[in-house]
Amino acid sequence: MSFKVDYPLWISLWLVIQIALQTWDAAFVMLRPRSMKGGDFFAIFAPYDLYIQVDKSYGELQNGFVIAQTLVNFLEILLIIIGLLSRKSFCGFSLILLGSIMSCSKTILYFLVDICDGFEFTGHNDWPTWISLYFIPSFVWIIFPALTVMWGYGVLTRHVHGNTEKKQN
């Protein structure tokens, strides 16, 4: 059973952007406090100075959830890089879907932790700030991975359906 898939350009672009942004984000978290204002790596991470005012959990050096989600970022990055390098195989395709499922579910979990903690780290923002600097940028990490998974589900469905028809003939 052969498996060939052509990825839409938007998925390839998203995955490359995802790798770059997740690597940058993971580096910021793992290098804190050196990546924060006053640190020797601050210039690379200057936009985080605003973000940690919006989402205060990113400024707390001992926040276990932020560190844990960063460790998951490393796994997602690895899965997607391997998936892209072997994207023409079923294994590569599967790794891309797995990384996308992880990104989507991790972001949903991040929102749920914020909600269940009573917006402890983001509740100080006014609505326009919360929406524009927290919700929308984070929601992108649900939408694009979810769209990638839905596209992949369609590919799998057509592949399985096509192979079932071949076996019946």
C-alpha cells in the first residue's frame, strides 16, 4: 500500500513558522531570567517584555506549567522537523499530524488552566488587551494546527477509502 501526499502551501508555511516561533518561545522560557529585561539575551526576546505584562505566568521563573508546556514544545518541534524531512512517507505525515494535535491540545489546555485558575495571570488586563495580545495570538495555535489535522483526516479518509475500493475490485 503506497502513500503519497501533496501538502498545501499554507500547511508547509505554517509548519516552518511554527518551528521558528516555538523554538524562540522555548528559548525564552528556558533562558529566563537571562532572556528577560536586564538579561544578556534580552535583545533577542524584547517582545516578551510586553507579553509577560499581559500573561504574568511567563514572568514567573518557577511556574511549573509554563516550563512543562515548553518541554512539550521541544517534542512538537522535533516531531514536526522529522515529519517535514520525511513528509512524503506515511510516517512523516503521521508525525506532522501528531505534532499538530499536540499543539492544538496544548493551547486549549493552556487556556483551560488560565480559566480554571480564575484568570490569575491574565485577569488584570482590560478586554481589548486580553483579546488582542492574549486570546488572538494564542488562538492561532488552535486554528492552524486544527486545520492541519482536519486536512490530514481528509487525506487519510480518501487513502483508506481508495484502498478499500481497490481491494473490493
